[in-house]
Amino acid sequence: MPRKLRLEFAGACYHVINRGNYRQDLFAGNGAAESFQTCLFEAGAKFGWRLHAFVIMRNHFHLAVETPEPNLSAGMKWLQGTWAARFNRFRGETGRPFQGRYKALHVEPGHALAQVAHYIHLNPVRAKIMPAERLIGHRWSSLPLFAGKNRPDCMEAGTVLGESGGLADTPAGWRRYVAYLAVLAEEDAKRRDEKFGRLSRGWMVGSAEFKADLKKELAAKGAGTERFELLGADREAQNEARTELWEERLRTAATLLGVALDRLPAAKSALEKVRLAAVMKTATSVSNSWLAARLDMGTPGSVTQYVRRFRLRGDADKRAFQTVLSKVHTCPLFGHTDGGGFSTTRATSRA
């Protein structure tokens, strides 16, 4: 089995989501949400997390969490495992309360992280539990704790307030923030759904530059295109990121082979296409279906046959082809050459 690459680094921020097994109402029972919130604060203290927002709904939870140390995986294992043990012991049950592995999207610090926090705070509004102007009354959310007097040390208000117009960390500042959330909630429904939908899908939330930096970090960790699993990403997000890696390798191969990807011959078995496919099949774990669609080579089975014939003719053994193949194997992805770690601007410190 390929090893699972876990993209964790100091200062990383995530939008974490998980649901009850079979979408059961995990947190609807007496004491369940309170117990989970207690475990969350314990995890924050134990792992040094900074919670920028959270909400606990009937059958799922959302977290906007910053990890000063690269420990999201360890922290989530402790959080969910500890709460599950307490949950099962309290109810006299056994089994897994959660549907499976949590989903965790990488989030760019600053504006993008604040947008995720707004999305999380507005969950009760989208669920039609209460109107936006009454959100401070939703008990199982970071919002009333931010606005109150007994805020846990792990909660971080700076990004939310700073990216909402530089509001003060005072009761008046939080009232203005709730009013701001009400304005967001009143936006055109279609536009709002499109905007907020992007904050819980895929594998990252942020700018193109942030996405490029994440991909460089994947390359630096040796993910390549073969052995690769983003931390907490769902199948759709995995496929999206993996195909981006394949595309980068394909462009590298095309450059080395002198092939113009935007001017490929029409014939499905054209030598240029077959050489590219042979390189990709040898140097990566690319799927036949992706190659067939990307290079217009017909069916996935056709790709297999064309590459097989190419190899049987001995073309894959020729020195020129082997030279290209070795360069594709060793060429760094995404232009990453220094092997350095990921760096990004830190979120605003505590207000």
C-alpha cells in the first residue's frame, strides 16, 4: 500500500469537518455537544492549537484551526478518540460515532481564514435554526465565547475581527461583527451559496499563490504523483490535486520531448502522443482514462495498447527516450528546486 502523505507544517490552518456515522444526530442528546466542546478545548490546550472559529451542529462539526506545530493529525486523533470513548461510555454503546476520517481543507491565513470563520459562524442560519442577529445565542459555537468574558486561551479572535474591518475585541466590536454576519446572510442566495460552497469543497481555500506554495510543499516531501494523500481530503479533493500533479509532469515531459501540447496531431496513435503516454505510464501512477482524455487517444484500453506496442518495438529502450525518462523522474515538480519548507504570512495575532 502507498504511504499516506500528510501535509502538515508549523502555522498551517485548516477547515475541519466531520459528521455522525450514517448522519446520525450525534450532538442532539443531553450533554453530547457540551462534552465535545470540552474535549475541543482540552485538545486546543494539549496541542497548542489556535481556534479561530467552531460550531457544533446536530450531526456534524466545523473547526477553523491553526496549528503552530505540525500536529493536526495527532490532535484530531486525540479529540475524536477521546470524545468517542466518553460518548460511548455515557450512552453504554460501542462502535464509531463518526462517519470516518475527518475532512480538512488547507486555508490561507488572513482573509481566506476569516471567510471560513464567517461560514462556520453562519451555519445555524443556513440550517434555519435562528436568524443571524441572534447568533450569539447559539450555545455551541465560538461566537458567544468570543463575545463573552470566559474565553478559553486557545481561542484566537484577531483574524476574525481584523478581517471584518479592524473591529475591536470588545462587546461593541462583537455586536458589530454579528451585524456584519447578518449582512452576509442577506446576500443573494445563489451568490451566497456559490461563495460559501467553495469554503468546504476541494482541498484548499485561498489564493493561486497559496495553492502553488502548497503544491511545492507536496513536491518537497516527495509526493510525486504516485504516493500521495492529502491530510483529511475527500476523494474529489484527492483527484483534483492528483490530476494537477499529473498535468505538471506531462508538461515537463512534453518540453523535454519537444512536443507542443496545444498542437498535438489528430491521430490517436500519433508517435508524439504515444511517447508522452509511455513516459507518464513509466514515471507516474497516471490513469489510462486521464491520458486518453488529455491526449485524445481514444479509450483507456487504446492507451494501453499503444504504449505496449511502443515498448515491444524497443522504442522505450532507446537512449534518447531513456534520457528523457530519467530527467522526468528527477525533475522537481512545480519548479521547486530548493527543497525548502513552506512559508506563508502568519495570521493576525491575538487582538
